[in-house]
Amino acid sequence: MRNWFACAALAFAATAGAQDTPPDELVKSVMLEIQASVAQDKDLQAGDRDKTIALIEQKALPHFNFGSMTALAVGPAWQKATPEQKKRLVEGFRGLLTRTYASSLNSFRDQKLVFRPLRMKPADTDVTVLVRVMQSGAQPVDIEYDMEKTVRGWKCYDVRVAGISLVVNYRTEFANLVRDGGVDGLIKALEAKNKASSSPAAGAGKK
Amino acid sequence: MVLSLLAAAGCATTATDPRDPLEGFNRAMYAFNDGLDEAVMKPVSRAYKAVAPDLLRGMVRNFFSNVDDVFNTLNNLLQGKPLDALSDLGRVAFNTVFGLLGINDVASEMGLEKHNEDFGQTFAVWGVDSGPYLVLPFFGPYTLRDSAGLVLDWETDPVVRARPIALRNSLIATRFVSKRTDLLDASRVFDAAALDRYVFLRDAYLQRRRSLIYDGNPPREPRPAE
């Protein structure tokens, strides 16, 4: 009984901790943790996809709000989707973003990251956290995380890399697919893409 | 060939995006460029990456980046950003002298950040509208305005003005391979991300240009209701 209490208290403390972490510190700790994991692991450095995806699933994905991201990317069609369709859309988009993230991890391996402290008011519920990736002989690349405050802590709902918003970039693609094949057409396209990039041949080359 | 492509553009009924009225033509150009990239540019860039050590590739990148900073200085002046122009000029001075003709980017390490400017952006700052999206053969994604900028970019490019012609050509080729090699990682991400590669690249290009024109701080678009 006492053990159970201790566990519950600990679990509570842990979640409370994550909820209290300011968004800029959250981004910083997650990014540094991932960078450190890659630095310690030869398989990750060699681009082992399953391991990379496992790392992202564990470290990064809990801090994303895939419901919000999917709704924003799907646009007006989201309102008309059934709960079952919404579920499959979120799953499909989550898979796509995870694989995209995994393919980018290698390029940021030994880059110098500069974290800017965020100036925010205590009442803010929607902020943008900026991380600058420094490179030699090139303009620094800014990664911006749009974060919203939820009951489960700060969650990311869009990422902009060099000014390109992931969510915005999918909007036209998704709208075209919905126009041509309805929401089910979009679901099918997402699932097909995820299936294609999970096949063993996908890593070696394309088509 | 160009005529038949234009005819194809005329027939295209798929053009529904107001930013891309020439979608039929652009898709044909995109397919042409993509084929060329797969057949020639990518293999050459992969070979360059395999053969040349990181350090050497860094030096090549920095050398061309230093030449490019002269050009950035000019465009920042034309855009009425004297402080950025001064910073660019400082980069050229430090990198040429202390970076051994630019092969080391000492200025970035000192905190003088590189800018990315061109005549397309300068025209935008002067109030010229982007015009339709346009995929140019060999050059890739542009807009009408940025293609006009490209002509001036080319005219004022120190590398293009290098003589003798043989030297100029090898400089242009080397710079191209260097740039394409730096994009190998990005094209892997692109392959993983895109459902419709043409649309994904177009939208990414248009977003990127908008960000560059505002020097990384475009006015935030309102978040649409969910």
C-alpha cells in the first residue's frame, strides 16, 4: 500500500514537473537529449531507421499535439470527418511526420545549436520557441516550434524550418487529395506513403 | 520542344492554385529537372561527398560563400539595410584576410552572421509582386519576379565574370556541385515528407521566399480555426 502511494506520488510529481517546464526549456532539454543519444550510439549515427524512429517516439513525440497539427493541416475538411476518419488521419500524419523527422535527424548531428531564452508573459498560452542551427559558410538555419499550453503541459503544434512551416506545407497537398478522393482518399494516400517508407527497400533508394 | 510544352500548359485544366496558373508547364519542367537531377546531379554530388573529405568540402563551400557575400553586400545596400551591408562587408574582409581567401569562415565564428540576399528579394522589398510560380529548366523553382532577379544575379555574379572562360566554367560547375551536395540531406527529408513532390516543393519554395524577403521574420499568419 505504501509502495503504491509512493509510486502515485512520484508519477504525479513527474507529470507536474513536465507541465511546469517552460516551453523554451522543454525544447532545449529534448533537443540536447536527442543530440546526446545520437552522439553515444553508432547505429543512430549510421542512420539505423528503426532505432531512430524508436528514439523519436520515446523522446520527442510525447511533446507534440498531433490532433492540433492534423486539424490544421487538413483544414476545412477536418470538420466534416467522422471520429473514425479523424483517428486514422491523425495516425497517418503522425507516421509521416515521424519518418520525416527521422530522415532529418542525421543532418543536425554535430551542428551547434543556439537556444534563445523566450520572452513570455505568465498568461501566454501560445508561443514560438526559436532554436538557431549554426553552420560554417552558410546562413544559420532557424527552427521555430509553435507551442500551445495544454493541461498535459506545453505541446508543439507546428515546426518551421528556415521559414517553412510543416503544417502549412501539407495544406495544399491534403486539400488536393481531399478534392480528388474525399477524406478517405487522403487517409489512403497517407497510409500508402507510410507503408512505402517502412518497406526495407525504401532506405536504399527511391522508385 | 518549348512550343509543345507551352501548348501542354495551355491545355492544363489541373491548374487550380491561383499562385500557379502555369501548373501544366511547370510540372513538365519539374519532371525534366528531376530526371536530370536523378541521372546526373545526384550521382555527381554523392561521388563528390564520398571522395572529398568534410574539411575540403567545407573550404570549397566557404570560398564560394565569401564571393557570395560581396553580392549580399550589394543587395543589402539596395534594400536599404546599411547595417547588414556593413556586416557583410566585414565578413568579406575578415574571411578574405584571416580566412585565407575565404576558405575559413572566421566571421561566423566571430558572430558576424551570414545573410542570404538576391535581386528577387531586392525587387520584393521595392514592392514588386511575386507574379506566378515558374519552374525554370536547369534552375528549378522560381517566381516571375525572382526569374527577373536571376538575370541580374547572373550579371553581377563575380564567379560568372571570372576569366578565362575555362576557369569560369569550372568555377560555376564546382560551386554547383558543392551546393547540390549540401542539399543531399535535405532531399532525403523531402523524399520522406512529400506525398506529391511537385506541390510539396512549390509550397516549400514559396514559404521559404516569403521568409527570406522578411529576413526570417515574416508577419505571422493568423492560425485558422480548427
